[in-house]
Amino acid sequence: MAKQKVIVVGGGLSGLMATIKIVEQGIPVDLISLVPVKRSHSICAQGGINAALDTKGQNDSTWEHFYDTIYGGDFLANQPPVKAMCDAAPGIIHYMARAGVMFNRTPEGHLDLRLFGGVKKRRTAFAGATTGQQLLYACDEQVRRYEAKGLVTKYEGWEFLSAVIDENRICRGIVAQNLTTMEIRVFKGEAVLIATGGAGMIYGKSTNSTINTGSAASSIYQQGVPFANGEFVQIHPTGMIGDDKHRLMSEAARGEGGRIWTYKDGKPWYFLEEWYPAYGNTVPRDIAARAIYKVCVEMGLGIDGKNQVYLDLTHLDSKFLETRLGGILEIYQNFQGDDPKKVPMKIFPAIHYFMGGIHVDWKHRTEIPGLFASGECDYMYHGANRLGANSLLSALYSGTVVGPSIVEYLKNMDKTSLDVKSTVFESQLKLEEEKYRKICQMSGKENPYKLHEEMGDIMRENVGIVRYNKKLKETDEKLQEFMERYKNIGVSDNSQWTNQDIVFIRQLWNMMELARVITLGAYYRNESRGSHYKPEFDKRDDENWLKTTKAYWTEKGPRFEYEEVDISLVKPVPRVYDVDGRQGKKEAK
Amino acid sequence: MVREHIHLKIKRQNDPQSQPYWEEFKVPYRPNQNVVSILMEIRKNPVNTKGQKVAPVVWECNCLEEVCGACTMLINGTPRQACSALIDKLPDGVIVLEPLTKFPVVRDLMVDRQFMFENLKKVKAWVETDGCFDLGRPPIMNERERQFAYELSRCMTCGCCLEACPNVNSKSPFMGAQALSQVTLFNMHPIGKMNREERLEAVMGRGGIVDCGNSQNCVRVCPKHIPLEKSLAQLNKETTLHGILGWLKK
Ligand SMILES: Cc1cc2nc3c(=O)[nH]c(=O)nc-3n(C[C@H](O)[C@H](O)[C@H](O)COP(=O)(O)OP(=O)(O)OC[C@H]3O[C@@H](n4cnc5c(N)ncnc54)[C@H](O)[C@@H]3O)c2cc1C
Ligand code: SF4
Ligand code: SF4
Ligand code: FES
């Protein structure tokens, strides 16, 4: 059989980790990324990464990490894969430290840990407040090492457009476009991994990078792969609301002792500490975000009458703050002007993370053989709400699972992409070329960036922290209206060289498709669970809704199916944070 | 004084072969803007000050929080990130944007910085790990040393230091502070150290540390405040020592 090759789309933590796993088996990888992989969005992650390393003498265990993750996710996550992730976490951190990550150390030189939300023990390893950057760099360096050996070929500045799927519904490669020369071509490969990250741009403004459009995930959704749990979108309680972006102030700020407050009756009111005495400021994100929303929007008690409350670090030692939170203090000071060591920060919840994503099985295989997905673009590990510092872990861990899973798939293959009829590739290529040509010719009145802004505004307004069915329905209608208006877009750039305009227009359509999945998924799910909150149905409803949502693309919009959740390890219990409600903290023997 | 308009003067270029030209744009003033948000505003209505509808300006950005390094350009002549260049902190008057000059222009404000990534290969800026499996606890590390290494590890390959360096130019193979400083970093890592000599040798030839004139322009422009002067001094010491030792062994 001819030499096999794997195509990895996405060079964030997950794609890079998978690449390392695959090339360590001697199989070459073509690595495709919109940007130099060293600039991928994983770089933004600040606070840290969870693993029950137990270097603080607290008797932490991987079982407890597992339980906290399931409980924090309101029991929507399939339990066995989460268990496997938590068991593997310490080994992953050990590797990352060996590979060069400058994690903070204890006085004896061991890996230091800090507290994060929704947990009782110190379980978060960190490198200052730029943990994602450090992890990404270490993976990038390992991949560069294999690149120098000729095992990895990077295609940076290329955009994945669609998968090549043959008549037997097997994936044989991809079509991608060079964003400088605008060349569109086929990449043949025995397996394709989509590790393209989150989709914050669907909401216009979020904590995400501008490249996080979810376009690649949307594209394979439109090719028949179901999108799971789209309605579960994490809203981070502590964002800096900006005009261009909602920058994040990491949960680490609260983990290290930061307090949230506003004025009530002229006095500081620490409402999280009052409402949730068992966890105080380190309640999980959905709980904190809803509390801040309630204080500002419903009670009208925001600072200066605006939608904002204080995140206060001023009582903490400034040297301590520098070594543990330096990176985010710098961001606040640079963009806001005040020094958070001296003045409390002003924050409000912001769109942050997609628990939902491409539907995969436990080996990260999609329903199309040869097509895999991992990282934030999959749906596997966080249920209805993600615990802080668990997604760097799931990004890396899913990479360590999908790599070997691909290798196994290659072993059992009977033919390679070279044996596939050339017309299979040619027809997909033609399709993408045609689509591109059509966009080039768009000469209507709508400006794509303005249309995008409108979409983001309505998504944040109606498909955010608090959701009402009437508003969700209206939003879906509005989205369909946008899709009509899309046809009337005019291209402002006619160049065939580095044309960012056309690229954005193509992404915008894909964002709209996913926006409908999110909105309608939310509309149908008549309960409240984790990040999904409907005042009209304010209880979790396990009888009817302990189910994974699966959206399938059809021409008329998403069609929904539901799938049982694997709860074979721990029994669902009510999720509360005013008292310690966890009932399975110790492993049942 | 509050601006009425934000007035940008941008050096544009359609592709690597064509000649650069200047184009100006005016956008109504709003508080709390930065250079990226203004460029985003322009693409919603790409009309220049002459009232002509033109192609939107091409530039790079991802993170918008000064951590990915993508949006680096010359702003009023200084190399820095556009996302953290707050309009309210720039002096009144026209804001001038130009692409970095030490890298080939792709289009408008976008340049090709592959040179820096290639240099990371040359200096072997990685740890030679046995593999990504679990080998148990990593070596312990002194927290004080770790703090210095951490500062070096925050380099985001933005290229400001190369832009400001008098010795980096198209006629010289000098790699500049960015890649050199990575050698210091990896030579401090408990496992990375084991391949210390290979890295030192990689920077002892042409284009390496000897080409540094020690003018320290790099330190002054590094947005991450990386102590490049210390990093390069340490590297200088190490290479000198390595040179002498190598000579003695002959
Ligand atoms: C501000 C911020 C702070 C965070 N802090 C933390 C934290 O402290 N702890 C934690 O656990 N998590 C944190 N997260 C979440 C975490 O960073 C992400 O979930 C994680 O990094 C995602 O990694 P990934 O590999 O899946 O995707 P990404 O890092 O987003 O990488 C996606 C890759 O895909 C490529 N790509 C995308 N689309 C295409 C396409 N069409 N064609 C080609 N290439 C494409 C991109 O170029 C990129 O290389 C944070 C997130 C944000 C926004
Ligand atoms: S010290 Fe001067 S010559 Fe050396 S790298 Fe820095 S700017 Fe360039
Ligand atoms: S050393 Fe500083 S200026 Fe140079 S590339 Fe790195 S971050 Fe940029
Ligand atoms: S956009 Fe990342 S540094 Fe400016």
C-alpha cells in the first residue's frame, strides 16, 4: 500500500497534540491552519489547566476531579470519557512540563496549584496568567522539531473549506484555500482531523479570537455530520466589555482570592459570598454569570448604574499578584487604564466557550469514517457547563485520544486516497471553486461586516444568559432574514490576492448556519441546565431532557434528534452551590 | 483635547510586486477605540477621504489582547501591536500606519514573518523529549530561575525587536533577539539543557550572537518587556565559554 498521510486541520492545542501523537508513530501529517499555528487561539487561555496532581497535601484524586466535572456540567456529559480524561490529566501536565512549559513551582520546586471555580481543592496548574500561551508554545515547538525532521508539513495561512467524501461516505481528504494567493486545491489524506476551535464570532463580540468563526465545523455539519449540544454556550462572568472585543479577566483572579461586589444601600455587597456561602466567589461560571446579571439587570444595582460590578484584588499582596496573575493585570491596565492592584476592576459577563460541537464517539470519530474531530470544536467533555481550566485539558486530552484513534483507523484501511477515483476530488474542488467565484461576483448593497454585527447583537441579546421561547423564535426568524439579506451582499475588494473580504463573506454564511443550530436547540430544550437557563422552565428536567442534542443539516434548517447520555458511573443529583451538594465525592467501592 | 475624527494615513501596497501608496481615512471619534477597531470600522464603509470607495485595508489580527503578536505594524513610526494601540493615548493629529519594514510585504499592512519561524528551527528551540507519553513527575525547578525563564517564554514572535534592531536587514543574515533569546530559555530548562551545546553552536556562526552590536534597541520596543539584554548577555557568556572550552579540547 502506498504511504499513508493524515491531514490535521487546526494547530491549536488539540490539533498540535494529535499531530505529535501521529508523527511519533512515523506517519506524516499535513497541518493546515488559518494562521501560523503559534498564533492560534489557545494562546489566549490565561488561568490554568486542571489535573489532580495533589501537590498541596489535600488528598485530591482523579475521581474527585471527575465528579466535580460531571456535577459542574449538570450531568449532561457522557461519563466514561470524562473519567478517562481526568485519569490522564496528571500525565499530560507532566509531559507538558518536560516539553518546556514554565509552570509556576512551589518552594520545593514542584508544580504549584491554585484554586478554580466549582471545586474545593487546588487542582489548577498554571504558568503565570498565560498558561494557554505556554502550553501552545511547547506543543508548537515539539511540532517544529518534527517539521525539521520532515514528518510535518505546515500549510499556514490556508483555510479548510470542506471535506472530500466519496460515494461510500468515506472521507478521503479536504479542499482548502491559500489565503494569500487565493489558490484552491485538494489535499488527499487517509484521515482528516478537524480541530478548529470555538465559534465566539457567531456572537459578534466575545472573549474569543477573531478567527474563531466555527466555519470549519459548520462546513462539515452542512456535509452531514451532526452538531451536538449547540445550545450550550458558556458565558464567562468576568469579562471587560469592549467595543471591539470582550476581553477576559480569568477565573484565576477569583481563585486567588478576588472578590465580586457592588454597592447596596451605600455599602459594599458581596452577593456571591452571601448567596453561595459554600463556594463564595468560586462558584461555577453559569452561576456567577446569572448572579451578576440579576444584580445589574433585574435589581439595577450595577456600578454607576451601568451593567458592571467590581472584581476586586486590591486587598491582595502586589508581589503575589504579579507572579501569579501578571498577564491579566497587564491586559486590564493596557486596555482599561487602571491598575487592578490599586483599583477594583469593572466586569460583566461575556460569551466565552462552546460546550457543544461536532458530534463524535469516544474515540473522536464522526459519523463519517475517516473524519475525526477534537478540541473545543467537539462536544465531549463539559456537559451543560464547563469548569474553568478544564478546556485546555480537554483540548490536549482529546488530541491524545484522536491521534491513536486515527493510527488505528489507518491500520485497518483497505485502500488509500490514491486508489480513490480522481473525479471524487475533482467534483468537490469544482464545487468550492464555483462557490468562491459566486462570492467574487456578489454586487448587492449589504456590507458583510455590518450584517455580522447585527447578527452578533441579536444573538447576545436573545441567546445569552437568560432565554425566552418567544425571543428565541424571533431570533430564528431574524436569522433567516439575515440569510436572505446575505444574498444581497456586495464585495468591496476585487483583488485576487490576499482578499480577506471574500473569505469573511464565506465564513459569515457558515456562522449563520450554526447560529440557527444554537438558537433552535435552545428553543426546543424546555428546561434549565448549566449554562442554558429559561425562566419559564427554571428546573432541570432529567426525565425529558437528560439527552444530548444532535442537529442535522437540511435545506430547510436544522433537524433535531436526541441521544441518551451515558450516566453509568455516578447518579445525577440536584446541582447546588449554596451548600456542598456533591454526593459522590468518594469513589464508590 | 477630544478629537472630532480619527484620521488615519495608511501606507498601502496591493501585492509584493507593486509600488506602495498612501491613502487616508476619517472615522467619527468615539472613546475607547484602538487601531484595530478603527480598521474594522473602515471595512464597514471603505471610503477614503477623497470620497472614493476602495478595497478595505488588509491587516492581520486574532487575539485582540496583545498576546498572539499578529497585528504588529508601525504606528506613528514605532513597531507595536495595533490592538493595544489605544487611540486616546496616541498624540492628537493624523495616525500613520505602515507595514513593518524588515519583512516582505504581502499586502497593505500584512507582512511575511516566516524568517523568525525558520530561525527557531535553526537554533533548535525545543526540548528533545523522549515522547509525549507519561514518564512521571517532571524534574523539579527552582522557582526563582523559573520566573526568569517564564519571562523569556512569553515571546510572541511579533517581530518588534527585529524591526528596531540596526543589525537586522536584508543584507545581513543576523537573526535578531527573538530567536537568540530562545536559546537562553531552552538552555535553562532542566531537560532542554542536555542539548545546550547544539544550540550554542547554532548561534556561534554567521547570523548569530556575534552579529549583535549590543545597542539594546530591541529591549526598548519589546511589548512583553522581555529582559532581552539579560538574556543576550547570558547567551554571550555561554557561547564565549563554550568557544574557549572547545578550543582547549582541540
Ligand atoms: C480568553 C480566553 C481564556 C481562556 N482561558 C482558559 C483557561 O485558563 N483554562 C482553560 O482550560 N481554558 C481556557 N480557555 C479555553 C481554551 O483556550 C480553548 O477552549 C482551547 O484553547 C481550544 O483549543 P483548540 O485546540 O480546540 O482550538 P484553537 O486553539 O482555537 O485552535 C484552532 C485552530 O484551528 C485553526 N482553524 C480554525 N478554522 C480553520 C479553518 N477553517 N481552516 C484551517 N484552520 C482553521 C486555527 O488557525 C487554529 O490553529 C480560554 C479561552 C479564552 C477565549
Ligand atoms: S542588542 Fe541591538 S544589535 Fe543586538 S539584537 Fe538588540 S537591537 Fe539588535
Ligand atoms: S522578543 Fe519581544 S519584541 Fe521580540 S519578537 Fe519576542 S515579544 Fe516581540
Ligand atoms: S491581535 Fe493579537 S497581538 Fe494584536
